[in-house]
Amino acid sequence: MASQEKVLSVNHLVINFKTDNGILKAVRDISFDLNRGETLCIVGESGSGKSVTSKAIMGILANNAIIENGNIMYRGENLLEVSEDEFYKIRGHKIGMIFQDPLSSLNPIVRIGKQITEAMLINSDKLKLMYNDLISDDLIRYKNTLSKMNIEIAGEKRKLEAFLSQLAAKENVSAEEKAADKKAAKEKKLAFQEFEKKTRAQYEKKAKELKAVLEETEKKAKRQVKEYKEKATAEHKARLAELEKQRAAASGSEKENIQKQIEAEKLEYTNKLKLTKAEAKRRALAIMREVGIPEPERRYKQYPFEFSGGMRQRIVIAIALTASPEILICDEPTTALDVTIQAQILELINKIKAERNLSCIFITHDLGVVANMADRVAVMYAGKIVEYGTAEEIFYDPKHPYTWALLSSIPDVDSKEKLEAIPGTPPNMIYPPKGDAFAARSRYAMNIDYREEPPMFKVSDTHYAATWLLDPHAPKVEMPKIVSERIRISLEEDAQGEQGAY
Ligand SMILES: Nc1ncnc2c1ncn2[C@@H]1O[C@H](COP(=O)(O)OP(=O)(O)OP(=O)(O)O)[C@@H](O)[C@H]1O
Ligand SMILES: [Mg+2]
């Protein structure tokens, strides 16, 4: 069961791309949390910004991306601020990702087995891992303070900028008013500077203390690692000397037997210090079994082209699992697969998620898939989250016209026929529309939708939607019949004890 403990938190993320035709606004101020053990589905049409969001979390955005604003907090660290190196040092890669096209994430000319063990062997120095583990909590605490400081300052700065642009946008202002505004602007700027100075001083003091703690921990960790190594080496040497003495005194099969013990002892010693190829292979085979690859020993030596699409996706999942991730991001992992295989992979992801207690971000354009996976759902349109809530809230009490449109376009479970395609096309994100970006395609659009961006209206503690329809002054509008009918039928089926598969 999902808890309320946040494992990942995205705040006010804004991502643009430089293109030949201008600045493309791919992600426009999105915020969401991922709770431990839950699956959060991000759903939306092509181009709504789903993959850009997931790539930002993984730190693999294209070179022309500009992160304009926001942070992605993981274990107290802002992932947008740490270098890849640092991130690795802190925890290893605890966030795994599975992409849409398994072929593109596999190397076609490297055997499957090697591709699985490769990632493990990069980090094969067990002493180093031990050291990183010993210092990681203090390292995070130290880094955390600096991130927090930057976030607080950035938040205050955003408020200041909003205030200033509000003043700048005013029309028909008298000279008197202008002077007053200027004064107010100056005061706000000064107040911000004061705030920044104070905040910095405060956090820097704290950071200094934590740095001292960290340095202590580092010293201790070095000592511990050294002691571990010395102890293992001393034990190994003693045991080896003992065995060699026995070997000298023995003969025949006895001697052979002792020789075997010597080899085993040497291997064990190596395994204490580093992850060996043999051990990596053992682990890889175990993970291949876990993701349902039959005959893993034979498959281990094969190349990607010898695998079917579904099996390839299982391998990609296996690779993601070798790092023992805490968070798994799946970006349309089943889109390239046919329906039966798709169902198997979804089932596999659900199984692994439960067994390993993973937290999962699952990206898809298919609400049918969402229904099978999600604890919570975020609906994205034109670079924004327009509605989010629990799966139940989104399926049984949707509020945004875009969510209605998505729900109307799910193929019927029985007829498999798409009921209503969403009219029109997504906007050009170099010139995103003003107001509610979906207005031009929505038959529920009101005048205000073309002028002003709707805020997130609260529907319940867990359910929010950005549509002016939720404004107390808005006319009362019912969701489309096709959606309410489906909900009614689904609820009836539920009441009859059937699976409400929607
Ligand atoms: N490197 C890039 N340069 C310019 N524009 C980009 C780049 N990467 C993505 N975009 C644009 O950013 C927007 C969001 O793209 P994104 O890939 O996140 O969409 P998506 O929601 O994942 O869609 P799909 O369902 O097709 O995968 C799109 O308009 C896309 O064209
Ligand atoms: Mg995508």
C-alpha cells in the first residue's frame, strides 16, 4: 500500500528548448510528488511534455534544453543541481528508467548477459560502495541545506518577479500611481535582497556545522573501511597459510581436496573486496529469472535480435533492476508491443513493484493502461498538469474538459472501438495559447479560458483541476454523456462485484 511519505518531489519545473523556430515551451510549471510504494501515472497526448519531465528526473535532457525554473527533490537533494558524479556518489543510481522502445536502449552488438552485468560491474569496488554508504546520510544532510537555501531564495525571487511583472503589465496608470508603484517595487527589491542575505547567512552557518560533521564521518568511514579490509586480509592470509600447511602434509585425493579449498578461499577473499564477474553473472541470471526469461543460461549468451519485443522489454527491466532502484520510471514501456504482450509486461511491472516495494512513475497516453496501473494520476496537457487525483477520482469524478475528452476517447472494453476522438490538434508549443491551452479544442470553453490561465481548483484533499469550470461563478456544466454513462455502467458493474475495468 502506498504511504504518504514522499520519495520524489517535482516543484515548479519549467523546461524550454532552443529550436531554429524559437523557444519551445515543453514543460510549463509542473509540480507533483511521488509517494513511497505508489504508482503515479502521467497521462496525456503526444507532445504534452511527459517524456521531457521524465528525462529531467533522470538527468538526460537533450543539449538544447534549458531548465528555466524549479527543482526535483530526491532524498533532500535537488537532482537538477547535483552533477551526475555526485549523484552517483551519494546513492548509486537509485532511479531506474524503462523506455518505450526496448531496442533503442539495448546495444545490438553486445550479448544480453554482458549488457546486464555491465552496469553492476561499473560499481564493482565493494570498499568504495561501503565507504559511500557510510558517509551518504551526512553527505546528503550537508548538501540538503544548500539546496534548501537555493530553493527558498528562488521561491522568494519568483514572488518578487511576479509582483514586478504585475506592475509592468498595468495599463492606464496615472503619474501618481506610477511613482507609488516604483516606490513599492524598490521596497520589494530591497526586502528581497535583505531576505537573501539573511537566508544565506543562516544556511551557511548551518552548512558549516554539517560540513564539520561530514568531515568527521568521512574520517571514521575511512578508518572503518580500512579495518574491514585489514581484517579480511589477515583472516585470509591465516586461513591460506593453514591450508597450505595441510596441503604440504597431504597426498592423493586429500591433497586435491585441499587445493580446491584454497581456490575457494581465494575467491571468497576477492568477493569480499570487489564484485567479481562470476558473482555479477549469478546475480544477472537471478534477475533474468525474476523478470520471467525462460532458460536464462542460454539466453544470457544471445544478442538482442534473438529476442522478441516482449522479451527485450523484460531485459530492459532486468537492467533497470540491477541497480536495485528505489524509483522506477516507465515511459510508455508497452506502446511498441502488441496487446497480449503489453498485458504481460504491465503485470510484470506490477509484480516487481510490489515485491521490491518500488515507487513508480508510469507514463502513457493510454487511459486503459492507467486504469490497470495507477494509484494516482496526473493529466498533462501542453506542458502543464491540468488535473490530478487518485485513480478513482480521475476515473469516476473527472473535472477537466481535457480529462473528459481523454476518457471519451478510450476504446470501449467490449467493442474496442474508439468512441470519440479528441477534435483538433495539440498547440504549437513555441506559441502556447494564453489562458487554458485546451480551450480551442474544448466545447466547454468560456471567454475567460482564452484570456486567463485557470488556477488549480481544489476538489478534494487529493484532487485538483485547473479549469475555470470549477470557479464558483462558472455556469454549471455536466460532463459529456458518454463519460457519465461509462462511469454509471462501471459503478454498476462494481456493485455487482465485477471488475470495473473501465
Ligand atoms: N530536444 C528537443 N528539442 C526541441 N523540442 C523538443 C525536444 N525534445 C522534446 N521537444 C518538444 O517538447 C514537447 C514535449 O515533448 P515530449 O517528448 O515530452 O512529449 P510526450 O508527452 O512524451 O509525447 P509522446 O507521447 O509523443 O512521447 C514536444 O513539443 C516536443 O516536440
Ligand atoms: Mg514521450
